[in-house]
Amino acid sequence: MSTVLSWNVNGIRAVSQKGFFEWMRDSSADAVCLQETKADPSQLTKEFFELTDSVGLPYRCYFASAKRRGYSGVAIYAKKEPESVRFLGVDEFDDEGRYLEADMGGYVLSSAYFPNSQEAGARLDYKIRFCDAVLARMDTLVAEGRHVVLCGDYNIAHEPIDLTYPKANEANPGYLPEERAWMSRFLGSGYVDTFRRLHPGEPGHYSWWSYRMKAREKDIGWRIDYHCVDERTWPAVRSASILKNVVGSDHCPVALELDL
């Protein structure tokens, strides 16, 4: 059994002051995918590279950082050394540290930070290009017979059930028709939103809350963080959950257990 966690930390240095190191140790996950790290490895102290689990087993860590300091970025921490690690291979996305992929042997694990389409869809075209590039990469891996686990902040609430006020947000980034249509196309291409398949029809499950208006306290949120797998991997999924009680970011972690 493998446990894979994913968390948009909204700044790895910031969250390190809010219990991140202790959370990593106590979670004892096999792998942890992070998004919006907002740091280059050269900016991090040794504590970030010497993390261990609850019994002292070390994590190896890998980063994809944006050229622009303090922006975007993803990371993967894993107790097992990957057979290989790579970026997406598309400059406009790798320059922003949007994607990192680790071949874990039994499966390929990806940490992805999907762009925010921004007000009035200012970056919608960029976002859809990224989405399409990630889908193409997943299709390539699946065609090679690989199991894939695509973790991350997709910045998309797919269905009305995935946010508190769908009607009021129809023109807002993260719930634009084009974004939701891409998510439908992605899932229709042979991929599974693991949490929703295990919890069909259940409202009130969110992974992001605005810092404004006490949104988290009132549980006015969006579910925009996912673990998605290909259909062939789906039978190996044992659980998918949202760890809403973990604080330190405007997102909370999401968890996946699978037996490959």
C-alpha cells in the first residue's frame, strides 16, 4: 500500500513556519507532492532537504522552480528514490515550474500546478495549453503501459457540487466554462477523479478557501485539488480523502491510498 499526499502550500518557506516539517514527519506518506512552493532550492535551508518520516526514514526531494523568484513551483518528496525525474518538456510551462514527474517504478507520479486563468480569463489560453500538454503527457505514458497518478492544484472546480456558490462564480477563474469543459474532456479520455468517484453526489467537500470573509471558518470553499489516475490504475485505489483539518495554507492537503 502506498500513500500519496498532495498540497498547495502557498509558499514552502511560509508553511515551514506553520508546522510543515512536523506534518511531513507525522504523515509518514510514501510520497508528497507540493505545489506553489514559491522558492528555488538555493533559497532553502538544510531543514528542507533533511526531512524524515516518523521512524526516521529519509525523504528525497526534487524541485521544479520558476525562473521568476517567489512564484509558482512544484516539488516531490519521496521515500523511495525514483528511477528518473523530469519536467514537462515545454519551455513556457517549465519556465514557471508547473510540472514535475517522478518514475516510481510501479507508477509515474506527477505534481502539477495548473495556472490560474485570472480575472476575465486573462491567462485562459495559457492555462488550456498547459492542460492539453499535461493530457498529452498522460496519454503518452498510458500508451506505454504505465500507471499514472496526476496530483495537484488543478485550479478548476469541475461541477456545481465542487464549490459552495456555483451560480455566483460562473464568470470567475477556476469555474469558467472552458476550464470545466476541459476537465470533462480529460476525465472522458480515460482518467478518474478519484475522490469524486469514491464520493459521488456528496456536496461540501472543499480543498481551498479564500482568506477573505472568514471563508474557511464558514466552510465556503472550492474543491480544486485532485488525485487523478488512469482507468487501468483505478482498481488499485483504496481511498481518496481531503485533509481539511490541516492548516498552514489557503489549501488543505488531499490524500490517496493505492495498492499497485
